Amino acid sequence: MGISERRDREKKDRQYQILAATQELILEEGVESLSMQMIADRVEISKATLYLSFLNKEAILREILEAVLCDFVESVNKSIDSSMDGLAAINTLWTIHLKMFSRSENLLVIAGIVQYVYPGLLPDMSGVDSEEHRSLFLLRNLITDLVKRGVQDGSLMADVDPVNVADILIAIESSMLDQVARQPRRLRNTSRVFVILHDTFEILLRGIAADGVDHQLTRLTSSR
């Protein structure tokens, strides 16, 4: 291995350690308490070295969110096929969402830092650079497309605005999760938040479902 390759590997290893340490600190102390000094101390590097890898705390949090949101969108796309109507597809999306969160406190808390990284962005994302906020818009576009499918196939109400539904869902969820992320682990009641998210998603699903659809599709199958 050449010197250049070794340096690249060391850089990637250090970035991985920084991201892992940041997630641990978020779980322990919450997002607000997090600082570059805390991260540097946890990784056992100087702040100067930390700044060589990431410009600031927001850049680290944004990197974590990119990975989480992209993984979620990929999981949903693998589980939804063209035979599903829009209502079933939205049900599948929210069910996967809840299952992922119920399995991982880590994922729930990391997702809750959206409001911190994107202050003022939610709930109105009009006029925002979609390239700068790529992963968030990837999620928004996925929800929008599934709602459009439901409007077109008649499983969702005809007067539903797909973009508004996507923005409302993301705004409600991120606001709830943000409150969790700001709490130290000892004060965090993730199981209660999971129940509230579950009930909120079901209420929203019933609210946009067309008359006469199978009511089972307005209930989420995730265990509570």
C-alpha cells in the first residue's frame, strides 16, 4: 500500500470514529449539549485534527443524517412494488419507519436532529436548494410520489395535495423526534414517542384514505 492510499484509509477510519463517537454522545447527552471539544475528547484527538475532517458540528450531524435517511429510503423502495396501490404503499412506508425506530433507539435519536441541522427549513421547504439538502428531499419526493399514486388509483382522496402531505408528515415527525433528541438518555422515553408516532401515522392515514377503501390498510401492522 502506497503512502497516498494509507493516508486515505487513515482519513476514512478517523471519519468513521468521529461519526460513531458523535452518535454515542448524542445518545448520552442530547444534541444541544454536543460540542466539537466533546467529540475530540471522545475520539482522543485534538480539536485541530477534528476540524481537518469536519468543518463544524453541523457538518458531522448532516453526514449522519444523510446516511440514515438514504438507508431508510432504500429500504422502502425495496419493499414497495408496482402492484401496490398508493394507500398500501404509504402504509408500508410508515410500517417500515416504525419498525426501524422500534429496533433502534440510536436511529430514533439521530433522526431527531433534523430540526437542529435544518433550522427554519421545516415545514415549508419551498425555495430550498434540493441539492444542498439531498437526503431530506429524497425522502420528501418518495412520500410525494406514493401519495400521487394513491390519488391516481383512487385509494387516497382526490383533493389531497401530495407535496403538502409529505411536508406535514416530515414536519410532525421531525418536531416530535427533535424533542427526544434534546433529552439526555436518562430522561428519554422513546417507547412513549413510538406509541405517539404510531397513532399519529394511523390518524393521518385515515384522514387521506378515500371512502370505501379497505380499513385494514389504514392500520399499521407494527407491534406497539
